Amino acid sequence: MADNSTLVSETGRSLLADSSVLDSKIIETSKENVFRATILDVEAEEMPQIETRVALVQEAGKREELLKALEEIKTPYIKTDTIEELGDSDSPEFETIFVVPDFQAPIFSNLCKADCRVIGPPVVLHCAQRGEPLPFSSRPLYCASMLNLVLCFTGFRKKDELVKLVTLVHHMGGIIRRDFSSKVTHLVANSTHGDKFRIAVSLGIPIMKAEWIYKAWEKRNEIDFCAADDDFRNQFKVPPFQDCMLSFLGFSDDEKANMEEMTEMQGGHYLPVGDERCTHLVVEESTVKDLPFEPLKKLYVVKQEWFWGSIQMDARAGESMYLFEKSESPDFKKSVSLLSLSTPNSNRKRRRLKETLAQLTRETDVSPFPPRKRPSAEHSLSIGSLLDISNTPESSTANGETPKSCARPSKNSTPLPLKQSARWQVAKELYQTESNYVDILTTIIQLFQVPLEKEGQLGGPILAQEEIKTIFGSIPDILDVHTKIKEDLEDLMINWTESKSIGDIILKYSKDLLKTYPPFVNFFEMSKEAITRCEKQKPRFHAFLKINQAKPECGRQSLAELLIRPVQRLPSVALLLNDIKKHTAEENPDKITLERAIESLKEVMTHINEDKRKTEAQRQFFDVVYEVDGCPANLLSSHRSLVQRLETVALGDDICDRGEQVTLFLFNDCLEIARKRHKVIGVFKSPHGHTRPPASLKHVVLMPLSQIKKVLDIRETEDCQKAFALVVRPPTELNNKLLSFQMTTEDPRKEDWLKMLCRHVANTICKADAENLIYVVDPDSVEVNTKDMDSTLSRASRAIKKTSKKVTRAFSFSKTPKRALHRALMSHSATEGRSPSSSNQSYIGSRLTSTSSLAGVPSPSLVSLPSIFERRSHTLSRSTTHLI
């Protein structure tokens, strides 16, 4: 460790004095000296330049990469073992920089006492890599891991520990600030209390553990390492609940278990309610009206928003903003006193009581969301005097405040009649639900999307931009369209007459609806999956949702529940338009317009369904590609769609071994056959970090349906269950092949599967009689048997066959490339002085002899089974030819 003189100056500077202040003083002093020299020696000769040279001390002089790096930056160097060897170290002609490989060695302390410039080998390599000259530093500089980082310390009581940390920071190029300011980039905290900690939280400055500095020093010899890299730095951030003991009051068992788990994940501990060691009591303010005990002065009683806000910010939030208070407000006490009057006979008292209740109603009814039972029920009284039957001031006050969107005066406003028509009532409901829908979309954007997209979030971005786009999709575009529809409906209701056309408004925006809805509805399931995945993987996003979903604007509904509203909106509008049409007179021109509007909405919904079907088909396509290893690229086609997937077991040996698990993917024009992989290696990872399971299947063959000549329905017997076969003729073969399978699943039924397969084969070869492709045959005629598929003998024979294949591959000449074999033979012949041809022939002869002799070793298990399979396949081919 360096001597303390590197940290505390002779004049008694404080331990955490700003290093920048010292550097500036040195610069100012040098400027003054230069200025004085200029004045005194104006007529003197120009001062000679001071040459910079590097002294490689001890082991540093033996490192070739250092010598090469100094040559690249064109800096002269010398090698030395001791300072005494360097007799001219104090010469004014040279500025000597010492490169010391070990800052713990005695020579390092001697150089520091002599006030020499000392750097470490990583600094030289760092400068050479960037083509920069060696830096000037008043302190020893070993590496550049903390270059341009400004650190401040808080909570450290032991001077020795602080001296050690500050020394290491200086050795890595960092700057120390005693007082916290806006220039500080990192706060190193040993405690979560104090002004510096609170300021760092409010400014979003990363708060680090002391371990961060120690671990960065361990990586001091890595040239490209930076202590500020997010992946490295996030490992050592002070967790939000460090030094906190939390208790939870008023939560359900599931919520409490979740919050206790999150507490431990974020560095804290939880205790039962009432424990004296508890530092924070987190209260569910909607269920807890009063505490069951008198809290201690040191105990913080906070709302749950403090808990989730701390996790979202990735730092402990200030408790003063989230303190729990009893819900007894002056207005509430006033209403209770009025309600408890014993003689409410006075009109004045009744009026005061009525006004107080109306005021409480306005203050509590702030949610724009309808109840679950009926969308229009809650807002039937909130439309104000504009759409109410009575326009008296009393009714307006009783019904609550008029929405701002409805408060604009109309140019042609006329008093509404005392009784409105049924058409007007349904039109009012359409406007109310549309207004409410716009409020919901606005809440989704303002409460969720905008904060997530905001730059400069405390603790860094909560979600990546790709994830935000996946979750919210085209919600802003949908909001723009429905805001215009709402404004047009509002003008229509203000200037209402029975001849006003509601259908024209829907027709006006039908193209916009067709453009904005399909992208959102098609990927809605993907949006829900993204929310679920991010909520599980990212605690900050989970906390963000908890905070916002608890706000009254959300009506205590989750983000996924709010996002389903666009999916439900168009069918709801179509139903309301149907109701308006029923109450529209035949002679009203809007009758025909409403019919056209309803048809346009049906077209939009049909287009959405068709688009969704295509999107699902494309997703299924890519699922097949990812699941099947070696899947041909020509499988992907715009006209191709997946019809059915079938799990089977192979009953023959033509395309794979008997008894092997085979999956058939039936497309509208081809059949992909894949077998189960024996070894699954590797995991697919997308650029955004999402992982896919490894391919579980291996491609066998992609067969056009036109190659299927017949489909054989094998009769059910005791020895043959759920079996079928395909008679195919590949273009490269002269004879037909029989591919037989046994279905291993109950769904679909064999009869339905065969009909489905034949129908698509007939469509491919342009035949109308699909059923004529099915032939019912006996198992014996095609020699198919499923009785022994799960027997021990069958499994043993399959294992022997696989072993036989491995042995064959092990001694196959195709394992060695011809070019490599030829080179080996050439080198062998050159060393022994023989011609290549004779050497080649003798080598091949000996190789064949050894291989044939090895193959001639008698093994009943390896000889008898292949011969049996050969005889069986020969018989099977004859029976197939006879059948055809």
C-alpha cells in the first residue's frame, strides 16, 4: 500500500480534499512560473525542451508488450532495477516516468517519497491502444479503470478503511470530492442515512458499496475494463432496503408473501408486526384505518407506495412523502356531525346536509372507469346539465361536476325538451361509453407508456424500447381516432335533432379503424406475454405496475385488463349502433347510413380476424422452424399454412429406425417428417435477450403431397392398433416405398386424420375424389405389427442397431476428408523415400485389411438382426409392389 503522503499533504490537507483542486493549483503555479520566465527572459534565448522518457523498473523491463507499446507511441525508454542506477533522474533535461508493475513493492514507496511520476503497465498499454501520449498525473496511476469518474464517500467511520479506498480510486484514475455536487458520478455509501444519500437518490446518482472499488482493483490488469460498465456496476449497487427491517400490515396472504420475497431480493429483512427491531411498517391504506399499537418514534409508518417506489427507483425513497396518516379529514368529520343531528326539521339544515353529501360525492368519484356490471351505469348521472332531463341548478349539482369535454358552449345550443326519445337515450350511451373509452386509453398512455419511455429515469430505463413497443403497440394511433370520434359525437349531442346522422361519424373513420386495430388485436396475446415475462424478470417493472395500478385513475385494474379494452370496443360499438337503428324511424335517412356503418364495422372485425388467423399461422410456421433442427429453408412460403401436427412411432426402417418417435407436420401442400433428437444441445438466444428452447426434433424429409400415391388405413386388430401407412414414390426412386406409422395420441382420431390428409393430397394433385385415395388393408398384407413396440426385445434391438451404426461410422473412410488423407500420405512417403502411389496403395490395402478383419469378428447380435431386417424389408417391398 502506498504511503499516506500520497493522500495527505505536508500542509495538513484533509483526507477527502478534492484532487481537482490540487491539479488546478499545480497548473496555476506552472502558468505563473512560465509567465515570470517570459518576463525575465524576454531577451534571453528560448528554453530547451524537456524530453520525456520512461524507466521500466524491474520486471516491467522484461515484458515485450510494454516495449512494443512504447515504440508505438514513440516514447524512449530505459530499463533499471533500482533508482540509484538512474543517476540523472533529477536532470532538468529529462522528465522521467517510472513504470512499476507492483504498487505494493518497496521501490514504489521510495519513488513516491522522492516525488517521482509513477504509472502502472496497464496505463502504457491503454495509451498505446488508443494512440495517445502518456498522461500527466500528480499521483501514482496504475490503470485507467476509473478514468473520468468522480466519487464521493459517506457513512465511513474508520479512517484506515477510507484511506485505503481513496488510494485505490486514485490509483485507478478516479477523482474524489469531499462535498456532494452535481459533478459527482458515483456515491460510495457505507450507510443509507444522511444528506448525501438522500441527494444521490433524488438525482439518480448510482449508490455503490465499497466492494465495488475492491473488485475493480482486482481487474486492474484488464486493459479494456471500465468500472462504470453497467453489467459490472449493477452487481455492487446498494439495494433499496439495505439496513431495513420491514413489517407489512393490512395485506392479503398472497400480497404479503410476494412483498416479503421482494424485500429479501432487494437486500432487506422482514419481521412480524409489532417487533421492536422493525424500522419500517408498510401499511395498506385502503384497508387499515388505525394502527393496532402505538408506534415507536424510530419506526417509519409508510404507505405501500413507498415500498414499490423504492424498488422502481432502485434506491430507498424518502419516507417523509409516504407517511401513513389516519383518514379522518375535516370534511369527513363535518359530514358525520351533520348526519348525527337529532332534529333535522330545518330546511337550512337539510340544505347543508345535501350540499355536504354532494361535495363528498364529487371528491370521491374521480375514477373514469365504469364498473364491471355495465359500462354506462356509473356515468348515467355524471354527464351534467347538458344531457340530463332537467336543466335546473339543483339537478346539476346533485349529479356531480360536468366533464370538461362536455362543458364547451355550443353555437347553436337549444333547450332540450322535457322528455327525450329512445334513439337519443341510446345515442347518449354511445357517447358516454366513447368518452369513457378515450379516458381509459389516455390513462394507459399517460400513466404507463409515457413514464416508461421517459429519458433520464431514476435507476435507468425500466424496460427496453422493444419491450415497450411490444406491450403498447398501436394504442396511441387508436386513441387519436377515437378522440376524433368522441369530439364528433359530442357536437352531435350538443346540437341534437332526430335527423342528425350517427352512421356518418362511424363511416368517416372506418378506414382509420381498419388501419389501427389489426396490428394491436393480432399481437394482443404477445403483449400479455411480454407483460407477464417482464413482471417476473424485472422487479422494477413489477413495482412500477403496483404503484400505478393502485391509483384511482386505474380503477384498481391491472395493465393487462386495461389493454383488453380495444379488443372489446368495436363489438360493443356495433351492438349500440344496432340499438340505435332499432329506434330509428324508417323515413329517417340515418337508417340506411347506420346499416352501412354496421357493415363497415363488421368488415373491420372480419379483417381483424383474418389478419389474426394469418398471424397465428405465421407464428406456427416459425415455431416449426425453431423446433426442427435442419428444417429446409424452402418450407417458408407465403401460400403455405400448417394444417395439423401428429405424434407417431415409426413402424418401418425406410426413413428412420423402427420404434423411433416421429412427428408429422401436415401443411396444405407438403408433409414435413422429423424424428426426436437423441441429444439436445444449445439454446437459441435472440438479440433482445429472449431465449428459446433448443430444437427437440431432427429433420428427416420434406415430402410434397404429390408424392403420396395411396393412404393405407390398416385394420384394427389385437396385434395392430392405430396404424396407417403411406405409399410414396420419390422422384429419384423407380419403385414405391411404404412408410408405416402408429399414432400415439388420441386427438385427432385416425379416421379424421386420414380424411384430412387425403383431402389435401387431392387438392394438390387436382383430384375431386379424395376418399378414393384411402385403401383399407390387413396388417399381415403389409407386415405391420405394433404389439412388440414397447417390449424389452424391441428396445434392445433398437439399441443394438444404433450401436451398429456408430461402429460403422467409426470405421468409415468418409470420416476422413480425402484432401487431408492425401496430405498425410504425401508426407509419409516423403519421409520414407517412397513414391506417393505405391505408398497410397499399400496404406489403403493395410487399412482395408485391418477393417475387414475387424468386421469379420463373429458377433451374433450384430449379424443376425440386420439379416432379419434385410429379409423382412425384401418381403415388404414385394408385398407393396403386389398391392399397387
